[in-house]
Amino acid sequence: MFKTASTRLALLCVYIILSFLFCFAPSELSAAWRYKETKPDHCATNKEHTGQETKRIESEPQFDAEEVEEDLAVLASGLKRLHPSLDLYMSEKDAFEILDQAVSGAKTELTETELLAHVSRVLAKFKCLHLSARPSVKSTRRAMANHTLLPFGVAIAEGRIVVVRDLTENSVVSAGTEILAINNRSSREIIAFMSDRQAVDGFSASLISERIEPLFLWNYRWSYGPSKKFKLLIRKHGREKTIVVKGINYETRQSRRKKRYPSFSPPSKQKSVVLNILEDKIARLKISRFYEPGRDGDWFKTRFAETFKTIQTAGIRDLIIDVRDNPGGLDESPADLFAHLAEKPFPTYQRLSRVATNVPETGEFKLALEDFSEYAKVPAHKLEGLGNPGGLGALLDHYISSHPLVGATWQPAKKRYRGRVWVLINGRSGSSGAEFPAYVKRHRRGTLIGTETCGGYGICTAGILPEIILPNSRIHVRIPLIRYKMMDIPANEVGRGVRPDIEIRPRVKEILSGKDGVMERTMKLIHDARQKK
């Protein structure tokens, strides 16, 4: 959950949509709290093996055992000092032991790709959706510039990797081609390896493949390193064969995608709120995200009011609210949306808490000023005391005490919607994108359809999201500082995402035909429900 439009745009684009583009909010406090100067880059010769030839390709930073241990020590120290929920799903002793073992086990040199994978696996153990790592700026720029990216877009469903956008030079892996192996690694092995690095809130059984899919080329690049060519074992029309395709750079990928698939629109380019009036007094309200660049919570509140006025005027009997792929945004917007469905006043957040008191003494610490300016109303000049003893804790306390949802009760809209509600969710519904279905589930105001959300039901750690930069590798680690306790939930739901009432998983056949299978099956459920009356 993010607080202001500019910060949300920067961070969500970086971490969720294009998480490997280097960008920060324009007004940023970049405190150079480093305990040592950054060491010069050490580049290892990375080689690719396609089964036909072995070639030298782009050099990749490599770090000796001492440097690796040093970076992991900074990571461990930062997490212990800053993250308020290391003990949420385990004891503090066990959590600290995981971090200490990560440091003491650093006995070998690693490339940046290997270190990033190791850091990501360590972070995933704490079951926090907002806790994540990304590559160094130099390596990100290098990866974008060099021709080392997979030349196709994929869908992952039913345990299979299937091409949906062919971006190869000569269009040799057309849509519908199943990828059985890449560079002698089976698709099952690739999915399992990537899944091991993906964090979700708690023990959510959300489809990890849904998390991997949108950034598959980047997930692959930062799982296995750069490769100029890719040996593919593919299956098309029941026949298997092996081919070799050239890697592409980011610019080429974007250019080919726009030319070959002009109608494709990534989530970052879609409107945040879209209403479609369908057949037979049915409507679909698509909420792509709860943030809009340059807009605040009042904009969403007004947009929801206008939308539901249209819904009422159209006499809609069944409303489908689609929050699939919604990564979150403003805290109050899910409550403002649910107010148009609520039958009575409902509580919002029970409490927020923190453990961070001081800025870490090791590594480099970055914190966007906008995180405090909207809710907490802290003048930017007062943030200069952030590095003073207790400075970070004081600011977080001010933020928590000023948050409008803490201990609040939201009122239903005066003219609330009284028809049936169907909410579509999936494994990419996270942060406040999981909050709205949580309200619906908690107050039994609709039927949830799809797959379990990656965002937690009732509790998560988010809010203020600074980064620490590891001194040698320059890997950026995002650490959320606020624990959110949103609502009381049944004991069997603790530590889970929001689970659907009716589970419907994507099917490969539907994806390849260009159909939204979940939406189609939801329409059938609506018609079946009407016939029973």
C-alpha cells in the first residue's frame, strides 16, 4: 500500500510492472549512511551454452566471499532493525537465525545474478509481499541494453509455459507454441526455481505462476544470467523440435511488441477504473489499481460515486468487480469502494505498528519524502532530522497517528448498490488490491471467484517503503516499515490470502483463443443463479 501518487507510480512501476527500470520519486532524501566506500565493480566472464557452441558474452559483476558476506551482513542488520513483521509467522529467534545463517554461510564467490537469487530466497522466507530485492542500477542498464533477453512473451497456466507474443527476429515461435525447455532446463524446473524467489503474504496458496508470468523475461534473466542465444525445446501441433533463437534488448523488444501487437496494453497503461455495461443488466467494473498518477484519494472517491450513479441508472442487477492483477495503491480507496456495497457501517484498520527507530548505520538508506507528506503532513524540512537518534521512529509514529483509517469506521454510501456482487481475484491481487475483496469476504457482500490473492487477508506489512543498498553488489532491497492489522478474521484464514468462494483457474486453451475464461464462466454462474430464482 502506497500513499502518494508520485511515490506509488515510481515504486509500483519499479517493483511490480517494470521492476528493473531505475527510477525514484523526484523529491528524495538520499542519505549517504555508508559504513565503507563502494568497491569497484568486479566482472566475471559469463559464458552461454546452447548445445551447439560456447561463447563469451556480457561480463557480469562477481564478488568474492568476503564481499558477499559483507553484503549479507548489511542485509541482515537492516532487516532486524527495520522490518516490523519478521516474527509474524515465526519466532524472532528463528527469524534472526535465518539471517545469521545467511551471513555465516557465505563462503564462496558469487555473480550478481547468483547473489540476487540468494537474497531473494532469503527474503521470501519471511512471507512478506512488499519485501523484495532488485539488481544494481548498472546491471539493470546493462541488461536492458544488451541482446540477452528472451524474445517472446508467455502465459503460464496448468504448469505449462506457452508463447502468446512472438518477438523473435523471423517469427519462429508463434503464439500457441509450448516451451518445454530453455537452455536444457525444463519448464517445470524453471517455474520451480523462479517460484522459490517469489514472496507472498503469509501462507497464501496463490498461483505463483501468476506472479512470474508478467515479468517472465526479467525473472529468467535474473535467475540464470545473460545469454545471447537460447536453445528451446518446443512443441507445436503435437510435434516437438529444438531451435535456437537470438536474444534481444529491451528497446528491440518494445519496438517489436508495439509493431506486431498494437492492441496489447500492459497493466501500467490501462485506466485504473473502467465500467462496461454488458448484456441483461450485468456490468463489469474493472479496477486495475488503486492509484493514478497525479491523482489523490478524493479523485478515486469521486470516480466511484460517478460510476455507481451510472450503475444505478442502468438498473444493473449483477455487478462484476474485477480486481485481478491489481497491485494496490492508496489505503483508503478500497474502503471508499466497498462503501458503495456495504449494508452497514464497517471498521477499517485496527492498528498500525513499527519497530524501526533509527536509520541503519551500515549500507546506504533511501527514503522518499512523499511517503510522509500526504497523510502525516510532515514538512519536508523537518525530515532533515531523520538521521538523528530516534528520528526515523518519531516520523513513523507521526505517520501512524495521522493515518485516517486507523480506528475508523466507514459509512455506507447514501445510495448504495443493492444488487448481487461478484468479485474476480487472482494471484496478482496484492496489497490494497487484496483489501477490497477482504472487505467483501469479511462482510459477506459478494461471491469471490478466481484464485487466492497474493496479498494478505487482514494483515500485511507495507506503508513506508525505503530501500537499503548493499555496499558491494549495489543490490537494492526494499523493506516495508509498517505492520497493518486491518480486521479480525476467522482463525482458519490467518496467514492466508483472500481465498475465493469459487476457484476458477486460467486454462491454456482459453488463453490461446484470446478468451477470458474466468469472465466467461462467471457470466454462466450469473445466469445459472438467475434461473434458480
